[in-house]
Amino acid sequence: MAIIVHQFPCLSDNYGFLLHDEASGETVAIDTPDASVYLAEAAAKGWTITQIWNTHWHPDHAGGNQAIKDASGCNIIAPKGEGDKIACYDRQIEAGTEFDFAGHKVHVIDVSGHTMGHIAFHIPDAGIAFVGDSIFALGCGRMFEGTPDMMWSTMLRLRALPNNTTLYCAHEYSQANARFAEHIDSGNDALKNYVQFIDEQREQGKPTVPTVLARELDTNPFLRADDSVLQAKMGHEGDAVATFAAIRSAKDNF
């Protein structure tokens, strides 16, 4: 039997995800922005949350841990290095390791930069990755704790995933990201088509998440800081880290 991802909106612009294995009945809450919504969505499916996987410590990702644990008795996996900022967890897990979920290998990826210990969960045989705030459709997370070099290394690690990987990003930021991407990469035809798709989805009240890595590789400026056109545009030819830093700074002030 397959594993299922159930996606739903919560808070102002977050997405919640429940990962469910039909054979075992195991259900994972990917982050916990709003405990009441997660519990209600699980109940509506007839599922019981048995695990929580936190990508990073921010309250809109780990703030519902205790309430969900109290209601379900679930086990909580938190990123090593951020445990002191996460109030409730059972186990810390280190980037670069792997573990088993209902017979599926889960690879833990270092996607630090937004926070110092941010991790992503990649399930290769399902072709999916839960990436938290490391990358978004046409965007990436702000560098609240990390450096441009750290964040660009994260982009390279994400870029190395199989092109058909479905990326479950944690926020609906796509239209704002699209306006910025158009601003700095106006000659990109693939981007123009993507922006049209995003606008149509949002006009119909539909999500733009998840996205697929292949599409982001062609259009997301944060994944393309080694592209000569963008390097020239940002004034840092031959320097991917400086180009990434310039793109992130320009987006922060856009």
C-alpha cells in the first residue's frame, strides 16, 4: 500500500501536512503550526497521529507539539541542535542520517540557513520531500540565523535531489515570490509560464504547493545563483555565494 500526503491550510499562510501509511496506520504530522487543525484533520480522515517530525524550531512549525502529544501520545522527532528551542520532543535526529518509516527510508537533509539546525525529510521511494522553510515555490527562507554561504550550500543539496521530487513547502508565498522573480529574471520564458500558472491557481483559490524540483530548477532564482545571466544582473559574475546573497537581500527589500 502507498503512503498518502494530506495537505491543508492553517494559520494565515502555512500549510499543514499529514503523512499516512495505509498498511501500518502510522500517521506523521509534519511540523505543528496549529494543533487543533492538525487534530481535526486527522480525525476527519479517521487517522491517529503517531509521530511528529519537526523541520525547525520556529513556533509556526513546532508550537503545537505538546498539545498534539497530549491528545495522541505520539513520538516527536526534532532536529539535533535545535532541541533547546523546541519545548517538547522525544528524539533528536541529525542531518545526514536516515531512519525507517513504515518500510520507507527517510533521508534527513541539512537545509540550514533559515535556522541553524533546519532539516528536511526526503523519502526517495515516494519521490517526496518535506522542506519546511528552506525553499518555496520561486523562493527560499529568510536567513534569520545562517549565512549566504550556508544557505547556498543548502540550495545545492536540494538541487541534487532527483528532478521529479515533489517539494512540500510550508507556506503559500508563491505570488509574492513570483513578482520578485519576474523583476530580476524577466527574460526567462519558463518563469513567465510558471507565474501564469501560479496566478491562475490563486485566482481559483487553489494552492501552489507542492511544487516539483524540475520546475524550480528552471525558474527559482535562489536555486540559480550560479547562472551567468543572474550573476551579471546582480553584479557578481563568477561568484555564486555573492550572487545568492545579493538576490536574498534584494528580495528582503523588494
